[in-house]
Amino acid sequence: MGDKISAERASFLAKDFSRGFIRYCEFTAEKAEKGYFQSHVKIKDHHRQQDGFIHAGVMATMADHTAGYAAFTTVAEEYQILTIEFKINFLRPAYGDALVCHSRVIREGNRVIIAESEIYDHREDGEVAVAKALVTLMAVHRDDIASKN
């Protein structure tokens, strides 16, 4: 990925990460670097589905949102990131006490950015890969969004 992002930009993105619905989900940012973002969630009862496993929607949201912030590390501050599409594969059921998501930009474009997210389930016996997503995102200048409203 090459260039580093400034400490100020990394700090801003880490704080910005947990707003709105994501705050409700209780996801937190752990690491921000150029082309990379890592998030974490401590699992509570409301993150689980009826059989006690961590809900697929929690993992899908985490994969999408964290990939979006990995994309944010590659664009100028006046750009916003919107998801175009994502596909997620659930590798095995998640049931541990926390999830960690690692997202990496794999194609850095002017408008279209592609990232991948890997989600790990923290269990008593270690971390286990439970999901992998491919996320396609679009960088949109904030003036372009403002003019559409």
C-alpha cells in the first residue's frame, strides 16, 4: 500500500468508525493504516441468534463497515465511501466471546475500491476464521452527495 496515513487521520477514522448503527452494534476500531482497518466487538446476548451462535447479520455488518473504513484510508478527506456490493462466505458458526475483523484494500482505484474482510471468532482455545467477504466500494466527493440532496 506504500504511503502511510497521518496519525491525525488514523485517529479521526477510529473515532468516526463507531457512530450511528455501528455504535448500537458496539463495534470499535482497533487499528487504521493505509489500506488496512481492524475492528473488534465483545459479544453480548443481543449479538446472538436463537440457537446461541453469533448472528450472521452482525458478521456481515462488521465485514462491510470495516472494509469501508479500510477504503477511507486510501482517499482524501473530502471523499465519502459507499458500498456498491458485497459477498460474504460464512466458513463456520461463530460462538465465542468476541469477533475481530481485518479488512484490506486489494484494489485502490480513483472511484471504485475493492477490499476483503476476514472475521475471526475469539474462543477459549484461540481465534478461528469464521467469515470472509469481498466488498466493492465507491469513493464519492462530498460535494457530489450534497448536490444530490
